Amino acid sequence: MLALVFSLMLGAGVYLLYDGLTRPRVVREAAPKQRLGRVREMLIEAGVHDVSAGAFVLFSVASALIAGTLMQLILGWPLVSALSAALGLILPYVYVSQRAERRRAVVQGALVDAITHLRDGIRTGLSVQEALVGVARSGPEALRNEFTALARETRLIGFEPALTATRDRLADPVFDVVGATLMLNDRLGGRNVSQVLDHLADATRAQQRIQEELRAYQSRNVLSARIVALVPAAVLIAIRQINPEYLSIFDDLTGQLILGGCVISVAIGYVGMLWMTRLPGQRRVLVE
């Protein structure tokens, strides 16, 4: 029995040694680079192409320092100042996320008209490239620059690389599908591309109507959440400036811990209200 156990252990050791020596090495990207990549993707979705991920992180840190310093000068409570610095750190992320959501709504609304223009151009006998030039000239105003760049890059670097570059700039799931459809049609040919674009325009239009109703409901709840979160802070700052002695109970460590707990509870409530009213996002499943 002992010999059998020893033989199994020896065999397992030989196998692990062989597997470790022969398996190809997988170079994993460092976690900081992955995080910066996600930040860069968020900036692209928001249409902020001129700001790098590193610059955004530095701006967030500066925002945290400014918020913490201001609250220390106004209230003079270190713990509250530290919590304010934490809020200042995430404030740029919240702004960029909301900007990305607003931009996606504008882009997808304009894409419905652009797809319709493209479909009509193809049905009149134009090629896909010629129809794209027509969209650049008379398409929706919000996307004319993008389609103008697409038409120009098509002549310079080719159709598929130009579509890929436009897809990366727009960072929108609907255009991902449009770009994949046009690439497939360019590679294989076909006569049904106008029908595919027609169905895609109808589906996107229906989804836009639902998104608009949800966004109107969301805006009311977000406004309520902001009022509920800002009123206690405004009252606290006003009382601190008018009669500092009235709030002297919060000057010691125990008082600051109580006040910090209140700030954290308000922040959790605000984030919870935003999370409950968030819109379902679309994932870019066709991105390589």
C-alpha cells in the first residue's frame, strides 16, 4: 500500500514538472494597466478623447485634495474633511459616467436616422461607400463629423480599417452591429444589407422609445436623491458658519465619528437611490 501511494505521488510530481516546463507562458497584463484600460474605455464612451487615463486619475486626486482642503477650511473637522476628499475622488468618475450615458443617448438617437439614410441610399443603387458619403453630407448633425471622417479614412486606409477606427471613436453597441454588418457585406457581398439595416433601425428606434421613458423616470429620482443628499450638508455648513459653538459637540473624536457615520449613511443612501434607478446598459459584445 505504501509503495502504491509513493508511486502515485511520484507520478503526480513528474506530471506537474512536465506540465510546468512544456505549457506556454501566459503573460498577464498588470492590474494597474487593466484598471487604466477601463478608465480609458470610459473616457472614450464619454467622448473625451483628448484626456489620457493617467491624466484623469491625476485630476481625480487633485479633486480629492481640493474638496478635502475646502471642507477643512469651512468646517474644521478632519474626519469630515477626509470623507469629503473621498467624495471628491469619485466625483470625476460620476461626471464622466453620466456624460457617457448622455452621449450614448444622443449617438443612438442620431444613429437611427443615419441607418435610415444609409438604407435609402443603398436602395437607390448606391454602393455602401457612396451611401456613407451621402450620410456625411445630409445625415444627422450629431454624426456628420464622424461619417465625414469615415468617408475620408475609407479613401486613405481602406474600408474595414476606417470602420474599425469609427467604431472605436463612437464606442457604441449599435454602431458595433452596423459596422459588423457593413464589414460582412464588404467581404462576402450580398443583396440583403438594406433589409438588415431596416430591421436594425426599427429595433433601435423601439429601444430608444423605451429608454426615453426610463430616462425621464430616472431623472426625477436622481433629482430627488440629490436634494435629499445636499440639504443636510447645506444646513450643516450654514449653521457652522452662523454659530460655530452650536455644533461644538462634533469637535471631539466621538462627535466626528458620529458625524462621519451620518455622512457615510447619506452617501450610501444616495448611491443606493442611483443604483435602484439605473438604466440597463448595453454591452459591446462585438468588440475584439
